[in-house]
Amino acid sequence: MDLGIAGKRALVCAASKGLGRGCASALARNGVDVTITARTEAALRAAADEIAAATGQKVSVVAGDITTADGRAAALAACPEPDILINNAGGPPPGDFREWDEAEWLSACTANMITPILLIKATVDGMMARGFGRIVNITSSSVKAPIASLGLSNGARSGLTGFVAGIARQTVEHNVTINNLLPGRFDTDRLHAGFAHAAKTTGQPAAAVAAGVMAQIPAKRFGRPDEFGEFCAFLCSAQAGYITGQNLLIDGGAYPGTY
């Protein structure tokens, strides 16, 4: 299926590994000129080289912290008029809300709410003027079904969700869509860090924690970053112009609700 986005420009945040990398790879496979960001330059360049080798597309890199003003400025200087923006950032650590102070709440909200909003602000008007734009925010299944140990993430990502619900209805008439992808359990470093945390608190081996979680997923497996990326690429396609303001859950059937 031709997604109709060959030659478009994409800025993909936190894309040296995990879900961000899956999205960057899928977009590159569909002919998109991709710029990827991450904090660690060596890992970022390795990812860019591997994506380029696999897809034949040139991949630009910007090393820096996207949650800072300097990091955002550098990313936007490298990709000043993106047609596609993939907002992504590492999730805040798990824990008990009684342990978190104001600084930790501010850090979580900066990374998982304010930074995406500022990047949308910096790019959405240009997209509307050009008559095409796709913004995808990678949030979490915890927005739909909160996870007790991920209170920082639950709160910050829910704030972004509320913001998107309003603005997405204002841009779609200009062929600019804004949607949220809510990943469940995907085989990433973030997932395994959660298992390590659970192992410390329960006394079980991390492998046993992982097996127990997997058993509760109807698909009986964890998701793959590449399949997440393919879903993201479709949301960025020409064919997806009638989808906006949605929270799309990708969790192998783990959420038990009807709606």
C-alpha cells in the first residue's frame, strides 16, 4: 500500500531505540526524509546508519535533550518545516506517589506534556499553511487504564491528552491531524526496567514478573517496536486524513473494556 508520504519530512523524537526508532524506520521505508533525535549521540548515529542501510533513505540526526529549549531549537533547526511530527520521550520512573517531590512532577510534566505541546506550537501553523500535517504523540495505555506505579506518567500524559482533544478539531480542516498512540506492553528497555522495579518490590525474579505479565495479555506476547511503527506510519499517511483527536490503543487486547 502506497501511503502517499514519499518525499515528506519527519521529525521523530527519542528515536535511537524502542518505539521511536520503530516509527522512524517505518516512515523511512515509506520514502519519508527522517530526522531523529535522542540524547546519546553514539546510539543515535548507529540507529540512523542502520535505518538508512535498511531503507535506502538518508536519515539526519540531532543529538540533544528534546525536553530543553536548546534541544528543541536544535531539532527544529535541522528539520525546520516538518510535515510529520512524532512526539516521544522516555517515561518517568515508576514508584509510590508519596516519594515524588515537586521537582519530579515538574520533570515528568515537562517531558511528557509541555515538550510535545511546544513542538506542536512550533510546527502546526506551517503544516496548515502547506495543507498537510500529521502529528502523532506516543503516550501510554496508562492514559486509558492507569497503572498505579506509573503515577507520574498517568498524570503528565493525561494532561497532553486533554490538550490534544481540543486542538485536533481546529486543524483537521487544513489536512493536519493530531492523534495519540497508546502503547501497551512492547518489548523495549522501558518495559524491562519496569520488570526490574517490580522484581525489587515483590522479591520475584524479573523473568517471572515478565512471564506473569505476558500471560495476562490475550495475544500472549509483547508487542514489537516495528509493528508499532507501521501503525504510526499509517496514521501519517495521506489515507488517514479523516482521523484526528483519537487515542488509539495498541495493547494486544489487554484493555478489557468495550469502549
